[in-house]
Amino acid sequence: MQIDHTVIDVVLVDEQDRAPIGRPYLTVGVDVTTRAIVGMVVTLDPPSATSVGLCLAHIATDKQAWLETLGAQVTWPMAGKPAQLYVDNGAEFHSEALRRGCEEHGIALDYRPPGEPQYGGVVERLIGTLMSEVHELPGTTFSNPVDRGPYDSDATAALTLLELQRWLAFAVAAYHHQVHEGHGRPPLAVWEEEATAHPPTTVANPRSFLIDFLPVVRRRLTRTGLVIDHVHYFSDTLKPLIARRQQIGRVVVRRDPRDLSRVWVLDPQSNAYLSVGYRHLAHPAISLWEHRAAVARLREQGRGEVDEQALFASVEQMRHVSETATKSTRRARRERQRRPVASTPSPGPIAVPLPPPDLRQDARAEEPAPAPFDDIEEW
């Protein structure tokens, strides 16, 4: 399996106002033998250890429920844990989260030789192919300003994040039925043949699988639980570990940057993860970007010390400003779309009917580097 990222050449709109919020990012995994697209994830955040974990969870699990959520009546039978993961030398691919997750699930992790992009040619050609089809969508930015010319990407933008994912599901289904120039057969036919000879191992519990690939932090337990970046966590499940905290030392904790309301603490004795929520249950779920913005806002106000109460109060104030502003800026709309979502969106019709994609051209978009935060690694 080869995995890589790209910024998608299309401007999206938000669900509420249908106003532009900028370009999303795609992480995609391709099976080298069959050339099948086995998994992908579209996010509004730059490539990170989390987006790699989300893509791996999508790769390893059955996609029927996800397709039904999108309202995409297509088949995508590819699923299974990769035997080998081949990636470039981006920081997100060198994270402890990915290394530990691959070790846990028996996935060999290998890297391209530095300065040798041809070793990742399979996934890069596939990304170029997808981007050439994206250029047919409303709101496309094309590959560069010369190709875009006078076309106004913001003014013509029409697709939400959900609708783009639905379009990509249709595009992937069409791609799997087309003859691939690499082996002269449709990827679907080659996958079915290979899967019959070597049945892939699928994952029954996508959430548990994803936890094994979430970013890692380490903390010492106290009598009241643990603290991560000013936020206190506690659960009765921690009590046996708290009783042994002097012998245990720092524990491994995983958290999802999209929703900080819950973390998973590794029990070193059972090697199982314990689900631990906020100590103060009244706090709302927040994302890591909201957390960072709130901390920065408090420090701009001259607060040398940041405490939990002030942190969540600042988040609430920022949300209030975002919701009540009469004219939302693009940044505010984008931030609203990146908040934790408690339930999956209901499926609906795609906004713009599009012809089946013809996936034959190659191109390559630039991928931005992720930024680290505190001691969460390359989130």
C-alpha cells in the first residue's frame, strides 16, 4: 500500500451559508498490486498523523455503512489491513503514532529513499488522475494560476465537504471499472482475483483500530486523574492505575485532535486502552484547533497562566462570535466546519450532477507540511 496527501484543487462551501471556506486535503491509499483505491479521507486540516490514521481505518474496514451515510449507491469492496505501508519522509509518517500502530497490527512500515520521488509513483499518478477530474467541478482552482485564468473559484464554489466526499465515492467506483494501463485490466477485476487467492484481513471495530494510530502524549497520573494542556481527565476505570501510579510512571495517552472530550490511556499491564472523559462533564467537546486558538487568545490578553475554566470560557466566547457575526469571514466559516460533530450528517442528493469521471491524466499538487503542537506529535 502506498499512501500520500494532496491539497484538493477545489474551493468548498460551508453547510450553513454555502459560502466559500477554502480548499480541503485528501489522504489516499492505493494497493500497488491491483492499483485499487482502498481508502481515503478528506479533511479541512493539513496532513497529520491523525489523517494518516483515519485513512488507515478507512482502508482496513468495510465501507458500506460509510457509503450509505454519504447517500452514494455504489460498491467499494476494497478493504483490509495492508501487509506493507510505503510512504514518503513527511513528519506525519515518522510519528510515534504511526510506528506504534503498525507494530500493533503487524504492518511493515517502509520509506521512500530521500530525493527519489519515482518510488512513490503509483499513488502520485493516482492523485494526479483524481485532480484532473476535480478540475471539472464548480469552484476548481485548477493546477496553477495560468490554467485558472479569469475563472473565479470562490464565486463558482458549490460543493460542501459532504458533497465532495460523495462525488469522490462515485469517482472511485468509476475508476475501479476502467481498464488500467498498468496491467490492462480494471482494478476491480484484479482485486477480486487477488482477494480470492489471498483474502485480506478486515477490521471489525474501526474505532478501536483508529485509536491505535492516534497521536501519542505521555502524562503522569495523580489522585485526580491526569492533565493534558490545562484540561483535566478522570474516570473510575483509572483507579487501579492511580493506585499504582508511583510504579507505573508516565502513561501513554492517545487523543483525537478533532475531539478532545475523551482520551484513551494505555494500561501497561493489560495492554488495553481505557476510555477517559473530562473530569468536569459539563465542558463541551472541543477540537485541538479551538484549544490552540483559545490559549493564544488568553495569552494575547496578558494572562501568563492559563487555567481550564478560562480556556473553556474563551472557546465559548469564540463560538458565540462565530455564530452571531452578521457577515462571516472565510476563516470563521472554515473554523465552524471543523468543530466536533456529535452525529453523522444525513445523506442527501448531490448538489451538482456530474458525468462519470474519465481517470487517465496525471498531475501533482503540492502538499503542505503539518505544524507540531505542544508534545502532541505532528498532529
